[in-house]
Amino acid sequence: MKRCSDICVGRWAALLALMFSGGCLSYRESNTARAPEEQMLLSKAVDYALADAVPTQLVGRRVFLDVSNLDCPDKAYVADAVRQGLAVKNVRTVDKSIAADVDVTIRVGMLATQSGSSMIGVPGVKIPSPIGAGSFEIPELAFFKLTQQEGWAKLCLTAYDNDTKEMIEKREGLARTCFKRWHILFLINFVRTNVPELRMLPSAEQ
């Protein structure tokens, strides 16, 4: 009887050890609709896509931004980023189409994130509680884990002559941003990203 009791105690001690060692892989929960990483991945993807999407033949002309085809949760950010991209190229924007030489339409072909992970180790499991009913969960025990998030943006800007309605120029931009977390043997934690701002987030310092 004593031998059986010792074995049970040893098993529960091992399970508790697994639980505490697996805790180092937890992340902060977002208190907003989007986590900081997701917001930065999307906004930076827009910035990168605009590098190729802003028309180049509008210098010195008055431009009206037509956002009627722009339908996405980040509509305001995209529109203002386009306005800034035009200003950098010495293009003046106006508030009304009637006052413009050129109308520029903005379309978002893609603006989304995706994520995934891979792991070598023991996945989290639920086991019955030794005291009373119910169960509790033992976190995963990962010897190696990679968690990856990506942001994708595809923007299309088309310029039309306001008098003739003929197309002057069409440009598209496609960009991908990424944020990778690596965990190796509970001791080595680092990130890789093409978004400089993400290196300053607390999650990048784990």
C-alpha cells in the first residue's frame, strides 16, 4: 500500500513540475479587438505596399481621393496613408472632385493576418482532479516551438483625368509582414520580424 501511495505522489509531483515548466510559454491576452502585433503587422503591410502603389505621374496636379470602393476596418488608416504617400511625391490633394485635375480611386484587394505554430514536445492535456469532481489542465511542455504571425496587404491605386475620365496610371502594391517567436528548451527565446516597431513590444523581450 505504501509503495502505491509513493508512486501516486511521485506522479502528481511530476505533473506539477510539467505545469510550472510549461508556464513560460504563455502570452499576454489582448484587451482590444486586435493585439498590438496584429495592428502593427497590418499597418506596416499597408506602408510597405504603398511604396509600389502610389502613382508617379501626378506631380504638380490637384488630386481628389475617391474612397467609395474602400471597404475595410482600416479604411481611415489606408486613406490617410495614401494621402501621405502622395504628399511625399509633391502631389496636392483637394477635398472635392470638382476642384481636382485627377481622381484617384483606392481599392484594397487584401488586408488580413494569419497565424500558425509548430512544436516539438508534449501538448497540453486535461486530467481528472485527484480531489473531487472536475479536471485541470497541464500546459504544454515544448522543447522547441515556433509561433508565426503574418500580415498581408494588396493595394491598387488608379488615376483618372477628371475631364476626359481616361485612365492616366494604375499601380498595385503587395506586401507581407511577419513576426516569429522562437522558444528553445525554455531558455532561448527570440523573435524575427521585418517590422522594426515590433522589436520594442514587451512580447519581443521574452
